[in-house]
Amino acid sequence: MSSISGLVEDEISSFFESSPPLKNKEEVVAKLNQFIELNSSRQGEKRRIVCVTSGGTTVPLEQRCVRYIDNFSSGNRGAASTENFVKAGYAVIFLYRRGTCQPYCRSLPDDPFLECFEFPDAKNIRVRESHSEAVKMAVMDQQAAVGEGRLLKLPFSTIYEYLQMLREMATALKDVGPCSMFYLAAAVSDFYVPWNSMTEHKIQSGSGPLDIRLAQVPKMISILRSNWAPKAFCVSFKLETDSKILIEKATKALQKYKVHAVVANELSTRKEEVVVVSSSGNVVVRRDSDKPESIVEDNLIRLIVDRHSTYIKENHT
Ligand code: PAZ
């Protein structure tokens, strides 16, 4: 378990104290507790629970937000990983950025949703023949996962919402101990405009060029590891565009935050390969290039699940 300095703890506290409160906090906490309760009390079996974070956080520039800073993340990694975790028997809390890629939707056609349907007559609506298989599979898989109580989806948009929800989630999962996992694939903003120094109304363009000072977002992984959910298995991600510094940065993150693995990926090749950096060495994970349907998450989640199993065996009391 890692310990954090008083300074970092102060920065984290002041981030939360100055954040606009989560609007639907009670509802989020109730859903989380119900989901965890359901999956922790299966007869004879304690289901593993993973929190998958997905997509990018926004940084509002005005309190009544008109403009915000965003990032590239599509949510594809988180959605594909979620499907694989469900397949591996996990219950998944999918903390995702509104509007980004959803589990079971990857195989749907790119056409706008409404173009998947047709009207044979005024009373009926049906899925177009060309899309029927993909739509059927997506609906069945999604409804099975939700119906069996194995998928809970919680949306966020801003950095404020994301970090407050992550804290709620980690606190709620604390008692699940080693059977819980954090798989932190979201692209979280490193910089933000503190709420109390943010203008309330829309920034006016009449006063010329805009200077904005961005503060650094405190790194929450340290407090997640030390206080919020110290017994959970924790996998973080490191993205770089310069492959020369990627592994070095991932190794530093592994040591600094004392997570169990860091998945290192480079922007342009992230769908082809990742490197899992951990204390037992670095493993390159690729998609099976001879199988067109194969995605890197198939092999990645197999490896992560394996590591989690070992962790549970070593830490179960
Ligand atoms: O969301 P996506 O599939 O487009 O990309 C996935 C990813 C690159 C955001 C993820 O694999 C990742 O590295 N997340 C952490 C990014 C970081 O803050 O370093």
C-alpha cells in the first residue's frame, strides 16, 4: 500500500472542497451500493467487481459552461474491455464519458441509429435486413449483462464529476477488498480551471485574446491506493505520443503510485498493441493480426484477469 504526503492530501482535499457538488450524488451512491450488494451476496460465490473508467474528462471554462477543453479519447478501449470483463465473469461498473463508445455497440453499423430501421407499413417498425444480425447481437448481449446485474453504467462529463464519482465508487468498493479491481482507462485531464477562479458567465470575445491559467489536477491514484480502496487490484494507463519515453513514464507511474500494472500505449498504435508494465516485467500484448475480428482487449483482459486471480490468491484472508 502506498502512503501519500500531507501536501498531496491537502491538494486533493481542496480540489474536492472547491468542486461543484455532484448533482445526482444520492442516486449514484444508491445504484452503486445496490449493484455491489447484489454481486457480493451470490450464494457460495463472491463475484469479482471491476470499475472500468472510459473516455475523456472535460474541463469547463465557465461555470455556466458554454466552452470546455476536451481530449481525443473515443471510449473504445473502455467499452471493449468491459465486454471482455463481463465475458470473463466479472460484474462491471462502467464509468464513462457521456456520448462516447458503449459496450456491445462496436459491431453496429456506422450509420446513424435511425437508419438501422425501416417501416414496412404505418404500424410496424423493423431492423433493416442488412443490420439485423449486428443489432440483434448488440441488444441481446447488452440486455443479458444488465439483466443479470453484471453491468452498471454511470456517465460523467467534467473532471469534477469524474473524480467525485471515482471517489464514491472506490469508497463503496472498499469492503470488496482483493476481489475488486480498478481499470483506469479514462483519459483524465491533467490541467483544469479551479471552480472558484472560473468566470460565471460566458467569456466575452470583445476584450481581445484570452489568457487562461490552468491549475494542475491532483493525481488521485495515490489516494485511491492508500485510503479509498487499498486492497483493490489497480491497473492504470499511460498514453504517450513519443514512443521513446513511453515505457520509462509507465515504469515511473508504476513505482510512484504503487499500482499493480500500468498499461502503456502509444496514440497511433493503441489499437494494435499495448505493453503491460508491472513488477514482474513488461509484456507486449498485441491483437491477433491473422484474425480480422480480433482486438487487443481480448488478449489484454485475459492477461489482466490472470494477474488479478494471482493477486486474489495471494491476498485472500
Ligand atoms: O478511448 P480510446 O480507445 O480512444 O483510447 C484509449 C486510451 C488511449 C485513452 C487509453 O488506453 C489510455 O491510455 N488512457 C489513459 C490516458 C492517459 O491519461 O495517459
